[in-house]
Amino acid sequence: MSGQFDFRALLIKVQDLLSDGDRVRLHFLLGDDIPRNLRDNPSLSGTLSVLESLFDKDMISEQDCDYLIEAFKKIHCYDAAKRLQEHQRAHTHRHGRNCSLQHILVDDSENDGHMATDESILQTHEYSETTPVTTQFELEQEVNPRSQLFTTIFRQPCNIREIILTKMCLKQKRNVFRVGQMKWEHEGITVAGGYGIGSELNQLNYPWGIFVDRNNSIFIADCLNHRVMKWNLKENRGEIVAGGNGQGSKIDQFVCPSDIAIDQENQLLYVCDHENRRVVQWSLTNKSDIHIIIPNIDCFGVVMDNRRYLYVSNRVKNEVIRLKLGEKKGTLVAGGNGKGNRFNQLNYPGFMSIDDEYALYVSDIHNHRIMKWKENAKDGIVVAGGNGDGNGLNQLSYPRGVVVDELKRVYVSDNMNHRVMQWCKDCSKGEILVGGNGAGKGSHQLFYPTGIAFDRKRNLYVADNTNHRIQKFVVDEEDTI
């Protein structure tokens, strides 16, 4: 019973990740799978009642929440989907083992005498003990011409075989999410700064790293104002959340902060205090609670994974270290073999991103490439650029910000080319997402872009460094669903 409590407690936490708009979209998407009176009540209590209804219909359970994971993905609530996926992987690892898809189907067809074993559907694969076996296929029905997606999950927990068929009605096929067609508006919207260089609360002074939290608040390393700013959605001025006490080396001062990471659960801010050669922890709820957690490091970028490990790039030692909070000594995870362009080397590492397998992606600035280091790897892999300094689609020029998504697509702030690029997995060249129209201050232009980030709806935010502003490029929802 305690497991059931744990799962329900997780669902309550997941609700905190949803905005009011997310709830409306979720209730609309579920449609006839939930009672009409619940569908029309997108409040917190209404959404909890929706979940209770799904429990009652056996559409979700502690063992199987694929239905809800898919729904969250369709409304672009990827944080919520990821939490449930992590729970399901852990549950499968504790309680069950997987076997091949064909083995289960053939076994059941012998017992039941009516299970289909069409060679066009069946494929033999061996899967690890922690990987769910999933096949997806579409069935066209004469009665209802609307395309439907059926997801069938086969697994064998303990000695009891389960075949779970979850029916999910989606929009017509032409509206299904297509990875290759994701596009962003070419005209950016200024959401922070944009009032010229300065130190007023509506101004920025060469912004570098940025972070967008689950409430769409933007945190900005406001480099030459020696502070970190927070800009709430649709406000025309920000607030100082760290620094802002003049340039200096006191505990509450910065000298050109270059990057930031946020522990949203514990409301802690980590700042790469570039010229003071240190990483500092600031509480977002108590401005006097400040600690230097890494001294004497020539830091440039900082990022945190979901295990609360902190990664810091060292631009002088040409390496990246990983630090478990509370420990004093970090672990080398990339580079550390001197300055160079070999696969085990870096040359001025900058911003970073972590994927869901804990692989590290780092902008190797002076090598004009993005390197991927799998966890515990000795050598890196070039995933973007690496063809010298240039403006071709297979080149980068002093890349800065980098973000990787769940499909291993890499997004790069191509600094000297004044553009943001996207590189799909295993592609030899990228494509321009925004910018690329020369340096300038037009809404379709960038001027030495640095940090980049996405919100939960996949809108793109760019620190437009020399225009002293943050630009938002809205995702074209007609192309993404």
C-alpha cells in the first residue's frame, strides 16, 4: 500500500508543474475519457478528480502510467512526463523483467488460440531488464475515419504476463507532431531589456547565460552590471536576485557573472562568478544566505542535472568537472588533457547541457564545435560544427549557448555568425532556426548571441548580448501540433 501512496504523492507533485493553461489543455485532450463535469473544471482539485477517474477506469496505475505520460507530452509538459517515466522505469526495475515481444505474442497465441502473429507487425528484439518494450501502429476504421494511435506495451512482471492496450484519440494525422517540421517565428519579441545599455531595472548590460524556470520567469546573468536579474512573464522591468552591489570580490558581489543554474526544488541559485574565479550559491528566498561552493576556478559555464550534480567548465584548464553538492572535490568528466582539438581535448569550454542519459554537451568555443561526452567516457564526440571557423551550415564560429532536447537534437548559439542553429542527431550539418541575417538590432536579427533556453512550450529565448536584450522566438504551434 505504501507504493500506492508514493505514486499518488508523485502525482500531487506533478500537478505543481502544471500551469492553469496546461490543465485546460489536458482536460480538453482527454475528452470523452473523463466525465464532462470534470472536463469543465480545470482547477487543481478538478485535475486531481480527473486523475481519480482515470484510476477508477484502470487507465492509470502505479505500475502503468503510459496513458498519462503520453497526454503530458502532447500538451508539451515534458517535465511532468519525465517525472512519471522515471517512476515507471524504477518500478519496472524493482518488480519485473522484460522479454522479447515475439516470445510473449507466440506464447499467448498458443494459449488463447486467437492472438495475431502477423509477420508485418512482429519483430524479434532483445531488451534490457529496464527497457519497456513498445510498439506503435495505426489502425484505420471504416466507422470512424479519424486516425487513432494505439500503443501496446508488453512486459512480464514476476510470472504474470500483461498485455495492456491503451487507446488514445488524437487529432487527424495531418496535425500529429512531426519532429522535422518544428519551426519558430523568425521575428523575435523582446521580453527583457531592450532599453539600451544601462543599469536600471528595465535595462541589461551584455547579458550572458540565461535560465527559464517552470513559471516562465527568466533569470539572466547580467554580466557588466555584476548582477543576476529575474524577469517575470510580461513585466517590463526585472528584479535583482543576486549581486547588484557594485563590482567587487565581497561575498555579495560579482565581477561579470557568466552563467547560472537553478535548483528549483530547493530555490537555490548557482552563479559562475567569472572574473572572481568562483562558483557561488545564493538562496532565492533569503538574500543573506550566500556560500562560495567552488573557489579558485576559472569558470565559464555551470549546469545542474536532475540528480543535483553540478557541472562547471574551466576555460583555463580546458576541462569540465562534476561536483556532488556537499563534496569539496569534483570529478573530471570532460577534457583535462591540455588545450587542443583531439577528441579527448577542449579549447576554451563554455556553456553546457545534460541529456536524459547524463551525457554532457559542451560548447568547445575556440574549436568551433559542440562536443558530447557520454557519462564516464574518456573521449568526446563532435555533434555540431568541427569543420573550422566559418558560416557554412556545417560550421560554427565561437559557439556559446547549447541545449539538447529529449530527441538528442542540439541547439547552438552561433555567436560570431549571429544566429541560432539546430543540429539533429547524427547530422553532418545544421539548419538556421533564428537570426543569420547579419549583426543588427532588428527583430529578425541577433548581435553576438550568447545563452539560450527553452520554456515548457518550446518557445526559444536568446540572450542577444550586444543588443542588451533577451529575445523570445515563439514556436509555430501549427507545425508542432
